[in-house]
Amino acid sequence: MTTAVLTFALFSLLLAIAPGPDVLLVLRNCLRGGHRVGSATAPGAATPVPSPGPPPTRHPQSASQARP
């Protein structure tokens, strides 16, 4: 049981400190173009992409708006 908990803790730590694709993109741009290019990339990597959300609901037509 103790070995399983330690293994889980080790892998959790490794996943927590692993850089994501946005960090790797900023790092690549810093290495290729310098700190100004990396600084220009960072706000784009930090900006979240909005989700489209639920589809719009269709409201039933009222009796006065119903077509014959």
C-alpha cells in the first residue's frame, strides 16, 4: 500500500511540474527570437479560448405569433 501511494505521489508531482504546450511555445519563441518575441507570445498563450457554450434554445411560438 505504501509503495502504491509513493508511486502515485511521484507521478502526480511529475505531471504537475511538466510544462504544457503553451509554455513550450513561449520557450521556443524566446530561444528563436529573443525575449521580445517570447514576451509577445506570452499574452496569447495566457489568453483562454472561450468555449462555444450551449446551443441557443428555441422558444415555442405564442398563440398570437403562430402561423396558420
